[in-house]
Amino acid sequence: MRTSFDGVEKGHLTVQLVITADLTLFLKHHVTIQEGPDLCARKLTADLAGIGPHDHQLTNEDLLAFATARADEQARKAEVRSIANLNRRLSSRPNS
């Protein structure tokens, strides 16, 4: 996959940024292609802070970090839902 973004500063096009990714990494880490543009934008933002407007690439580490963070967030949300459901069940019990 090859995606390009226009770098704009004060309303003027300054550079075209290109980022590439191996699509097999999306499959490997169960990342949907729809998440690609967001991942690319995040990667470019991080890269531009450090290395400037050169060729960029989504790596295995980038997709692994994204998939791990997503799984952690889903687990946290599931735990919150579980606690909320338990609280609802306990509060709906008749007083003995």
C-alpha cells in the first residue's frame, strides 16, 4: 500500500509526504484496511517531529503497537462493562 498526504503550512502546500506499508502486516495483526489512513497519519505525525519529510513506512512494530493498544482498550472497556453489569444485578436484587 502506498499513500500520500499533502503537507500544508499556513495554507500553502509545502511537501507531499508518502508512506508505504506491507498489506500482509495488516492481516498478520488483524488491522482493517480502513484503519490504514489513521495509522499513516499517526506515523507521519510522529516521524515529522523527529526525521522530517522523507520516505516513511508503516512497520511491523507500528502495526503491532496499534493492535496491542487496541486490544488493551477493548479489554479495559469489557472490564468496565462487566463491573457495571454486576453492579446492576446486585442493585436489582430484592432486599432480604
